[in-house]
Amino acid sequence: MRNLFGFLSAAFRRAFLPRRSSSRASLRFLSVCAAFPAFCLTAFCGCAKNTSDLFSRVSELRDNVLIAESDADGEHDYHLCVYSYLREQPLISDGATGKAERVAEFYFTAKDGSDTYVLRYVLPGTEKEGGGELSYDDVKRQYYLICSEDLSDVASLDATVTNEKTKKEISFHATGAKNDKTLSPREILSVFESAENEKISSLTTNGVFRGEIRMRLIISEEKPYYYVGIIDEKGSTFSYLLNGETGKILARRESDDT
């Protein structure tokens, strides 16, 4: 089993990797979409902030993860991971929140990046289809696709990835990676707010929370975690990793480099 502290460190390092715009088709495996909508922040009233108020400061939310594997050719293992996001567009680390959009990120792994692949999927319970040609990331060695789609409540998704050269199709049935004990983003934020009330209060002026929050559901070794990042108006980041079933803070880090 992977060392937990190594996992936590890797999660923090990945927390603020540059994101591609949803207007560009893209895909990579693992690690499925979005920044949470920005609403007006209500008053603090001199006590701990109400979670619903704090939730309005979420500029990015990854709230669903679907995973699938296939050994279609009996020789190589293929993986597909789908993330559902609600994300501020554009996503800027400035402590503010803006207009958010629903996007889905698809990540596909093959033996290498020498082939051209096209992804197709059908939304469950509908006849709506989506997809497109996958791009390849030479650094991450993964194919990826980003599209405008709301998969936040999708429990499973059927998809095919076709090799354009050989016309071979790889079928996937991606299923949700959360378990029955996984807390919702609002529940996680409520627990987090109680545990880090001093930090939240220090970023509150005249009843207004001066920062933005990013939340990402993480699945590792079939266990749920949440990354929670607070970014203040100066761009400083306060990062936390929480147990996805209890909300307990497992690790924290502060950085001026976002």
C-alpha cells in the first residue's frame, strides 16, 4: 500500500497545476469536473460563518469521480477516469469568485501516445452523445478530453475509445468511485469550517470572507479524500487534505506560490 504521507505530499503538489481551458478538447487518466458557482456573500454577523455562505466562495469543485478499466486486447490494460467539475472561468488564483461552468474531464491511458483516439459516450437515461478526439500530454503520458457537460449526479457512464488507425474500439463502463460513507462537499466544508474557524475568521473583514475556496474529491486506493484549498487576496494558498468519510484534517500546508 502506498505510503500515506507520500500520497498527501503528491496531492498538495498537484493541487494547483495549470488547467486547460474547457474550450480546448483534452484528456488524461486518473487523478473527472468543476469550480463552484459564485454567488453574493452574506453577512458574517460576528460569529462563525454559515457554511452556505462559505460555500458561495468555492471557485472550483470536483464532486464526482468515475473509473473504468479494460483489457480489450488481452495484452494491455486501458484505463478511463472521468471527473465532474464546477469551475470558475477563467480559473484565477486571486481570492475572488466569478462565473462558474460545468465541465467534464476524461483521462485515458494506453501503452504510449503514438496513436490517435476518439472518445464517445452516451449520457445514462438519455440519447445524448458526446465526445471528441483526444489530445496527448507528453509530460503526463496520458490522453485527455475536456468538454462542457454536467456529470455531477451520474453514477455510471458507458464510453468507447476508438483507435483511428486500427479502428479498434475499447469499451468502458465507468462507475462512481465514492462509497456510501463519502461526505458531500457541503458536509465536508461544514466540518472543515468548525475545525479551521480561526483561519476563516482571520480572512474575514467586516463580515465578508476575503478569499476563494477550491475543493476536489480524490479517490486513492478506493478511499475518498477531499482537497480543500483557501486562497487569499494576495494569492497565498492554505492547503488541506481531509478524510472523505469523517472530514478529519490529515495534513495542511501553507504556500505563497500558487
